[in-house]
Amino acid sequence: MRFLLVITLVFCATLWGQEHKHEIGINAYYDRVNQDYIKFKGLQKQNLLYKGAPSFQITYDYNISTILFVGSGLGFSKRGFTTENKDYSSSYIQIPVRFGVEAYRNRYIEVRPYAGGYIGIPLEASEKIKDNYFSVPVDNDKLDMGIESGANISFKLNENYMINFIPRMQFGLSSIYQEYYYEKRRNIAFSIGIGIIRKI
């Protein structure tokens, strides 16, 4: 009897110790893009106008240890800005690099905050005067580079699949809109995303 108990405990410990090294995911985000941002010199808000935009991302995370992970991915994002009479839209292929930790885990949920950066490769851009039906293509050849932070809040479906809820903040470091507006503008966005993760 004691022998069977020992075997059972060892077996359970082995299962508990098994860790998935790789995780792939697909996420969809709704972004609130804020182009009239807080200026650093006076810390004054300048006519805050928000632009809603979608983005999508395929992700890959590698678990370095039981608590540390590094990740990247490939995504599509819409960015731009609005003023009282103009709407400027731009689209990018985004390539992120992030590092994170597992802050909390139980049988049902995982919480993994992360921080890192991204590069946005420009695809196309357009400009539209408000109340007009048509937009006009414009040049967009500047890389959008920035930093980001967020958290993966994952709810387990089973041993291999999780539903992922992702609050995320991206702060662009590239001033890419000055030729279309009299001030330097950056891509700054707060995003809420949802996705699915497959552990391998």
C-alpha cells in the first residue's frame, strides 16, 4: 500500500512539473489611438482627439523558465490621427519583441505582465477631410518604432488551450506625422485585445 502511495505521488509530481516551452496565439485588438498627446515640457494636454482602430497579431512565446518568457510575433495595425476637420489613417506591419514574467498562476488563470518594443513597417496611408466621402492616398515611408507594455491574462480551457485577455499600451518614439500636421506626432495607443493561445 505504501509503495502504491509513493508511486502515485511521484506520478502526480511529474505531471505538475511538466511545462510547455512554446506558446502560439492569435489576438485581435481594439486600439484607442491618441495623437494629441501630453507634451513633456509643460505636461499639458493639447486638444485630445481619439481615433479608434483595429489591429491583429500572431504571437509566439518561449518560456525560458517556469516564470520568465520572451516573445515576438507578426501583426497588422491601423494608426493615424484626427483633428477638428481632418482624418489621417495609416497601416503597418508590426513586429514586437517582449520579455515577461509569470506573476500569478493557479488551475484556472495565468497572469503574465510584459514589456518590450516594436517596429512598424509602413504599408499605406490616406487623408480625408471630414464630411467628405472619399480619402486621398498620401506618402507614408517612415518606420514606426516604439515601446510597449501590457499583460496576458489567460483563462484555461484545458491543458493546451487558453483564452487570452490583453490590456496593452504602445508609445511610439518616431515623430512621423509632422509633414501632415504642424506639430510632431507619434503613434500612442491603448488597446484591449482578446485571443486564443495554444501551448506546445
